[in-house]
Amino acid sequence: MEKKPLVYFLCTGNSCRSQIADGFLKALGSDRYEVKSAGLEAHGLNPRAVQVMREAGVDISSHSSDVINPEILNSADYVITLCGHADEHCPVISNTNVTKWHWGFDDPAKAAGTEDEVMNQFRSVRDSIKSRIEQFLAEGK
């Protein structure tokens, strides 16, 4: 069986955006891609991210919040950063065949306001990430 291309989503804390991207690509494209995510730090899986993904029909509750693994980083086919901090501070990738992209999304964990306002920010970011994943899949990268 042919090895599937590895997509490695990176964020600062691997708690929200990278987890959402990981969940959607696994749900929509696991037949075509191996998917992993990590952060510069491990902040734990954000319960609001789990909730909004459940609303979208994707269960990420068993995901773990992980720190970037240099071995995975250097064996990935695609490294995709989801926040500016991760993009600027991503470790050096020695694999010259990797395709590195930055897809910037606001951090929903920094949203303020009522619970409804905060959850709506999480939903907005979730939907934006899903659209970008669908575009990635449609382009057949």
C-alpha cells in the first residue's frame, strides 16, 4: 500500500485551531492523508473546541495536546501553521521536500464576552478552518 502524505498542523498550544484542523482533515480526508497536530507548547485540549467540533459532527475528545516532535516535523509532506506565533517560531525543518504553508486564524481561546459570544467566535474559526480544509482537499494537494 502506498504511503499517504503526512500533514502536520502546528499552532502555539495545540489546544484549539490545530486540533480543529486535525479533526476536519481526518474526518474528510483520512483516506488520502495521514494527519497529526502539535504545538510549540502543550496547553491541553480546549473543551470549547471539543464542543464546537461535536456540533459539526466530528469527535476530537480523544485527541491529545502534544509538543512538536522533530522527527514527525522532518518526515511531514506538509507543515501547516495556523497562527502567526507558530509560523514565526516553528523549528527549522531539515526536510527540503516539505511544503510549508501558513493559514492564519484568530485564536478563539482569546475571545471575550458572554459565553454565547465566545462560543460564536469558536464556531466562526471552526467554520473558517473547515472551509480551508475543504479547499485543500479540492485542490488535491
